[in-house]
Amino acid sequence: MKFKIMIFRRILFTIILLSLSSLLFSQYVKNIGTPLYENYLPEEINSHPQTWQITQDSLGLLYFANQQGIYLFDGSNWTNFFAIQGVR
């Protein structure tokens, strides 16, 4: 009888250990391949909601063109270069 209880405990311990390890591993796997990004609302940067073009220069700076001008994003700050009336 003690032998059966000992085997049952080992099997139960193994099942619990495998279950917990797979849960811990699965939480880590969910982040693989997920890009890091942040959304900015037009109200946050005082911008028009429609962007016509996006480009990046050799320094990694991002430029966004919309109806209100060109916006420069350096990774943390936004700079707006307002469009001059009549210049396209």
C-alpha cells in the first residue's frame, strides 16, 4: 500500500511540475516576435488624423506628412514644421 501511495505522489508531483513549467514558458513565448510600438493620438501631438506619407532618414528619425505639415519624431519628441499656405 505504501508503494502505491509513493508512486501516486511521484506521478502527481511530475504532472504538477510539468504543468507549471509549461505555464511559465508560455508566458515568455507570447512576447517573441511581438513588435514594440506605441500609438499616438492626433490630439497628443496637435496633428491632423490623416497621414499621407512616412519616411525615415539615415539617423533613424521619422518624418510624417499630413495636412498640417511635416512632423519629425526622434523616438521621444515630436517637432512640427507647419506647411506654408500655397506651398505643396
